[in-house]
Amino acid sequence: MALTFWGTAVVIFLLRPAASTPRAFFLLGQVAALTLTTGQLSAFNVAWASRLFNLALCALPPLLVYFYGTSSSFPFSLRRRWWAPFLFVSLLLAFPYLLWPLSCLRQSGWYADLRWAVHSYLGLTLLAVMGGLVYIYITTRSGDLRRRLRGLAFGTVAGFVPLIFLSLLPEMMWDTGIGLPYQVSFLFLMLIPLIYAYVIVQRDLIPLDRFLNRSLVIFTLGLLWAGLYLATMSLGLLFFHDTPLLQPVVGALVTMGMAATFMPLRELLQRMVDHLFYGGWYDYRTVIARVSHALSGVTSRQELAEQLVGPVVEKLRLQGAALYLRAAEGDLALENSLGLDVPAQLPAEAVMAWTEQAVPPFPCPPSIWGEGQSVIREDAGIAWVLPLVLEGKLLGLLLLGEKREDDFFEPADTVILHTLGEQATLAAENVLLMDDLRGALAALELAQRRLLTAREEERRILAWELHDGPVQDLVALGYRLCECRDRAWQHEPALAKTLEDVRLEATRIMAVVRDACSELRSDVLDVLGIGPAMQQYACDVMQKTGVVIYLDVPRRGPKLADPLGITLLRVFQEAVGNAVQHARVQEVWTYFQMEKDAYELRVWDEGQGFAVPKLLELLALQGRFGLVTMKERAELVQAHLEVCSAPGQGTAVRMWGQVYPPEK
């Protein structure tokens, strides 16, 4: 055993003589080898060996503090602050062994107290070191340091547990000779330097950490299973000891119960160990269920990025993730990134070239590493790549970072990632389809808006041409007819009467053309604004129909640019016209108001009303296009239209919005 400590420490020191941890392990290994060797010799009453043994015991506490301080990445100033008091106490306790021979010390009355102080000091040092390591393990955020501390703890437990539980405790509780012989249990101490050396030298401790995780679960499960089995069997045999025939039944029931509790108990222990090791736990069902629920209602790129990247980073305990989706240009555009330094765009052709050669999920390939802006750097921290491919078409790319802290990916994680990729692919397909649909609707709205603008422009031009052409000609014709009529009265009264009839007909035609001009385009709207245009239309309706229209509109202005101004006027005209023609009322109320950038138009009556369908488009099936046209006009200027009505309760039309709505 001493040779194992000595040889392991020498080899580690020769491999890394400049590192602080191998130097500390070298010193600790030499003193531990000396302690074991002199302790064995002191059993044969070798005086110098007993003296060296006690001196080595005094030297162990500061070396333990120094070694665990360096292996725990303590700052040098903090290590020196902690190491100095232990060194002082060790020198104080070792001073009697250096000053007097052991034979003289044994004859003194305080030798027993000195030995007790040395042993107590060593025990308290071990407790202090253990407490400090536990504190560091809880507070540190370094995954590598936590893995190394777990490795050191495993080496210590593997070396001392057999000695304590198989040899020392049985001897203390029962009698000498009970338990494992010390010659055998001491052999387990050789595991300490070997495991410590592996932890110091090995850079990647994930395999050891995985082994410790699974071993702790299996070992604890075995102890619990054995304890539960023995306890239940003992109780069963205790209650049914008078009926031997039922004892096999008890054993069978206990076995069935243990088998039924195996998987739940194992899952519970695995969850507890994962919380102890990594601070979190997840399984396939919970991750997929939560992600699927989050993606079920996603309809936009932003929602997909928010519902996918954040929850995946949180549930899988990742350092980061990033989502790319296909852009309109064909390349992949970055939608969201957490904790990863990735470019804003990726070439779709290059990504598709290497995604066709592997089955997702797979590690980030070096073929997309480089120095350009459209490639992923090698130090981006990406662990897995999930290409979102459907029917040979690349929809997007999901990049997953390394595990958080000291956690690691397991084989079961590939199943989660594979299903996650399928869920994300379906969600990405839905989002891209919705994008295409929104694009088509936006193009349709733009076409309708341009059509409306062009139609209104044509109506305005036509109104001007009618006003400047036929109307003026009819006015001139009326004057000429009036002049001819006056001359004809003197010579041909019958002809004069005919000319008067023609003049009146020309005047009537001129009035009709003027009304048509007003219907085509209101000159008042262009010159004075929306308020006077509404007043003019209301006055015309009242003169023609006798219906009273109460106006609460601005007397002047405001002048609104097309298509908003003409849309408000058309909706106002349609609502008033519907009230006059269909509501069978004698009074109509109107209201229009603008405050800063917002406007509101209301037209209501107390007429017979009607049943408003949930979709106004259904009225078109009945040949009623007025409200449908009003809704389409309102949507083109990104306004809101509300129609409230019921049989016998009147009708109210409300339109509101912003003069300068935000762009979609």
C-alpha cells in the first residue's frame, strides 16, 4: 500500500512537475507512504519508526489542506491563509517528538494527552476538509471542478468504506475476528492514490462521472431493495410463523411488490442523484410533452423562436441554443439565439449538403466551421445540430449548445433530440406556410389598396372631366336656349315654349350629371376636408328624403390623404344610406372625432335592426354587399369596423383606427 502511494505520487509528479496539484499530491503521497510504512514498523516496537510515524501524522493535516485547496482551485492567497494555521498547529504538536526521544515521552504523564491531541487534530482536519469541499461543491459553478470533486470523493469512499463498514464497525459492535480481515480491507486503500491520480491527470472526466452517477443509483437501489425485502419478509414471517404453508405465498407477494416498485424507485433515485450531481433532472416524456404543448399554437417566426429556444435551453439544461429558419431569399436567417455566438445567416446549400449525409441529431460538423460571416466558428460551443428537413426541403436549423455546468449528454438524450427535431420540423413547416399565407394576403391587400386608390383616382378624374366638360357645356347650352327663347317670343310663341322645355330638360340633365359627379368624387372632401364633406352629404340626403340627420362632426377639416379620407366618407355614406333605406327611421345620429393620431366614426339609428352574422361575408350570399364593402374598405386602411344590431333594437356602425397605422 505504501508503495502504491509513493509510486503513484512520483509518476504524477514526473508527468507534470510544474503544476501545483501534482506537487501537492506528491508531497501528500510521500508522507502517506511514510505513515503507512512507519506505522507497520512501529507495531514491531521499532523506536525510530514510531517517532517517524507520529511526526508523519502531524504532517498530514497541513498537506491535506494544501492538496485539497489546490485541487479545488482555491486562490493562492486563500490557500495560504487556510494552510498557515494548520502548519503552525502541526509544528506545535510535532515539537515534542523532535525534542525528546519517544522513550522519554512515554514516561511522561502528558504523553497520552499528546497522542489524543494528534489523533483528534487529524480527525478534525479531515472533517474541516470535508466541510470545505462540500461548501465548494455547492457554491461553485464550474462543471469541471464539480466533476473533479466527485472523483476525489469517490476515491476516498472507495478506499475507506470497506475498511470502516466491513472491518472496523463489526469489530467495535460485536467482537474481534468478526468481519473482513484488516489485511484484506487495507488493500482497498490502494484505490485512493490510483483514483486521485486519474482525476488529476485526466482532462475529460465525463466517463468517470457517468460511471459514478449510474453506480450510485444502482448501489443505493440495491441497498434499498435489500432492506425493503428483508424488512417485509421478516414482518411476513413474523405474522405467519404459525402457518408454514403461507410463507411461500408471503415470499411471492413480497417479490411481486418489489418488482412493481423497481422502476418507480429507480426513477426516483435517478432524479435525486441528478439533482445532487447536476442540480436538475428531466426525462423524455416531460421534455417532449412540454415542448409539444408550447409549439402547438405557434403561428409566427417570433413565437416559434420564443417557444422553442428558451424552453429547450431550460428543460435540457443547455448553455445555449439557436434557431434558423428559411428566409425569402432562400438562405437560413437567425431567428433567436441564447448563449451561442452564431452568424445572422447561413448558406442553405452548404448546410443541406452535409445534412444529407447523416441522420439527425449529429454533432456540429467541421465543414461549416470557418472564418467568414456566414459560417459557424469552431469555438461557438455547439454540441448538436438538428436540421429541420421535410420531404428533402431544408426548412431550418436548430443548434444546441453543451450541457450546463457539469452535466453531459447521454444516449437517451439522442432519442429526445430526434423527437424534438421532428416536432420542431412540423412547427417550422406550419410557420413557413403561415408566412407564405401572410405574404399572399399582404400582396392581395396591397393589390386591393392599389385598386381602390386607382379606382378613386379614376372616379375623381371622371368627375372633373364631367364637371369641366359636359356640365359646362350644358350650362352654356342653357344660356343659349334662354337667349333663343327670348327672341322667339316676339315671332314664334310656340317655338319659344318648345325652347323653354328643352332648356328645362338641359337643366335637369345638368343636375343629374352634377349629382353623378358628387357620387363619383366629392369636391368638398378635396378642398375643405372630411367634416364638411359629411355635412354636404347629410344635407343632400335630408333634402331628398326628409330624414333628419344629427351631425357631430368638425365644421372644418380635417384633410386626410387618400385612401383614408375617401374610405371614411364612403363608410359614412354607406352607413347613412343603409339607415335611410332599410331601417325605416326618420332620425339618424352621426359622430366623427379625431384626437391626435386616432379617429372614430359612428353612425346609429333606432330602426328595425337585423341579425348580424358572425362573418359579415355571409351577407354577400344574400346579395347584400354594403356591409361587406365597408369591412373591406376598413381593412385596407388597417381600421376596425364593428356592426351592432338586433331585430327591433336599431343598428350602430363604428369604425376606428389610426391615421398612420404601423406597417405590418
